[in-house]
Amino acid sequence: MPIRFLKNPCLSLLLNTLAACAALNVDQIDKLSRLDPSKTDPADLRVALVVPKELVLRRGDASLGHSRREDGGSSDNQDYALEVREGGVSDVSMQDHPSSGETLYVLALSGADAKRLRVAQGKATRNSDGRPRERDGLSVNVSGGCWRGHFPAGRKVMVNAWMQAARGTDYFPLLSNHDLMQGLKSAKVTALPACAI
């Protein structure tokens, strides 16, 4: 389930359904469009995921991708495992989450990965006018996790995602009521693995 965003999102925000992008209101789209991945401090990035309580996430079950594409040239893509952080979210925009039957995960980069990403951001080449010659992009990918108990056939796994780009700022929505299983259909995944006891 990739959630990607570049400097110019809802044109560039690549979600699995157009409805997910349409669900963002004008204020949310404005916040997302002002996010510049090349200037975002990786140590400050936080991703909040609300998932069914049966879905358990651990380090690496979600990752942050960083891509750089030169004008008319090749691209470089790196993935960084996201770690589960203790504690919740005090942000008023998230006060109704999680609801009964859901779990809130707050994810962040490890200190070492935040440094690696900062180095990658610093390698951006610039034109003579000082503007970046490359386009930076960030993506959030959920590709793992296990299910407490037997996974029912045809079960939908609804995921909601928010991001905080800097400490002390509000979380803004990335994804609303997205069925993770719908996104896994292309990989022919019909059930999540049971958690080891």
C-alpha cells in the first residue's frame, strides 16, 4: 500500500484509489502541497497509522521511501524501515482516533536511518539559479504485519494514515478508510499471516 507524495501532491499524490485523494479537503491538500521532501528533517517525521486491533505492526512492516529523479534522467530509490514508537498522539486533529476495535501506531525512522536520509537529501544538485535539479519524493509503504487469530476470508482491513512533518505541527491526513487488502490484490495476497504466539 504505497502512499507517495512529491513537492506538488494531489497532482502527484499516488494513492491506490482516486477516492482517497478526493477525501482530502482543501486545507489538507494545501498542507500537503507545502511539504518539501528535500527540506524535511527526517528525524522529525512521524507517521500515524490507525488499523484494526487484530493487525500487529513491528519494525520494518512499514517503510519510508525516498526517491530522487533528475530532470530527464534516472532515479534513485531508497527504503528505510519505520520503527514503532511508544506513546500516542496529542494532536487535536487526531482526538477521535483510534476508536473501539482499532490500534494507533506512531512510526518514525531510527536515528541512524534519519542520518542516512539527511545525507541523501544533502546530495541534491542545483541549477545555476539555485533551484534543485532533481525532484525529491517520499512515500509510506505498508508491506508487513501479522494478524491475531485466523484471518477471515474476504475481510477488509481498513487503514487510516496521517503524517507530521515537523515537531509541534499538526498531523495531516494521507489516507482515509483505505482497504489494505485491496492494495495487496495485485500481489495475489488474500490473507494476512497469523502472529506467532
